[in-house]
Amino acid sequence: MNRRGLLAGCLLLGAMIVLAQAPQPVTTPQPSAPLLTVVLDAGHGGTDPGAVGPNLLKEKDLTLDLAKKIKAALSTEVSINVVLSRTDDTALTDLARVAIFNRAKPALMVSLHAGNLPGSANGFALFCERSAASAEPAQPATGDFFLWKEAQAPFLSESLKASLIFQENLIPMFTKLQPTDLPCAFLGVHQVPLAALEGAALPALVLELGSLGLPRQADLFKQESYKKEVAGAIASAIKEYFLKRAQ
């Protein structure tokens, strides 16, 4: 190697050493979106079939099917974790359901039903808890009993907010899907004492999706395309609630 080549090699080696010793840029990891959990509670189950349609479709089977379809519709949302209260034909007491709800620490719980609503009208309705203190006469309850009865109290406004968002999403869906001679009217958001939510320390609502006792509505509930549309609308309502909750 001649002198010029030796000099070039030394300069290259020196440059490599300097670069190796230079401080490396620090990359700050971007914070990921917080993981929000929603519990989907398929009403009834096991020895409790719920309502049974003229076509023998059981409410317990319909609610479980819808819960699974909603979970599938939310599967691409990386910031949403979906927990099902049951994944098969299991009977759950109210206490067992509430234990599942509280253990999951969800940002929202949606209980799915499709029973026989009062009267012959077909429709959907939303129910959320109201304070036991405002719903019942005062009583000398203390300690754990009082805490259990009042567990929903801090979440009443969030439960009502979620119910109103569900209303906004479901009315257009039912208007589009229902046959003109079988409307599914919106029967309101009702704040009532709900035994199934006693002890549930989280925003929660109960969704009644139509009268399974009506023959044509029961037949609609057997159609895969109809159920996917209903599940998609509920999934959209969950996403919109989480979006507005973060604002």
C-alpha cells in the first residue's frame, strides 16, 4: 500500500471512531391510545331462556349471538377490549354477572335483551339505573349494604350519556332495516331501579332490541344480515361513546 492509500485508510478509520462515539439521537416512544374495556352481557342463559318467539328462537341464544357479532365488529379497534359475560349457554345469577362486570373494570357495560315489551307494539328501549336513594324510601341501611345499593350512584350521568348516544345510533338503523309495515319504534330512555345492576360500579345500560313475541320480528331476528346490521350499529354506538368520553 502506498503512502496516499495508507493516509486515506487512517482518515476513514478515524471518522468511524468519531461517529461511533457521538451521542445517538433518542427516540421518544409515542404514547398508545388507552385501552378501553366494554363488557357485553348476553341476557339470560342456561335454564333461563328468556322470551321464546313463535319460531322457537330463544332470547338467550339471540343475545349471545349478537354479543359475539358485536365483538367481531369491534375486533379491528386496537384501543377497545371486549369482554363477554358469557360465551356459551351458561346460567348466571345477578350476583355472578355483577362480579364479572366489576372484575373487568370496564368503561361501559351493555346488557342485551330482546324480550316481550309491554303491549303489542314493536320497539326498542334503553334502561339505566337511577339512584336507589331516589327510587326507594329512606331506610336505616348502613355499611356494606348501603355501599352495594349505591355502587351505581357515581356513574348515573355517564350511563345516561351512553344511553342517549345509543339512541342516536339505533334510531336510523331500525328506520332503515324494518319493513314499513313493521316499524320498530323508539320507546325511550328509562331511568329505573335495576336489580341486575345493583353493586355494579361502572357506567351501564340495558338495551331491549325488539319484541321477540311478534312473529315477524322473531323471523327478522333469525336473519344473519339483519343481526349483523344491528350488531354493527351497537358497535358504532360503543365507539362513539368512547370517542366522546375522551373529549
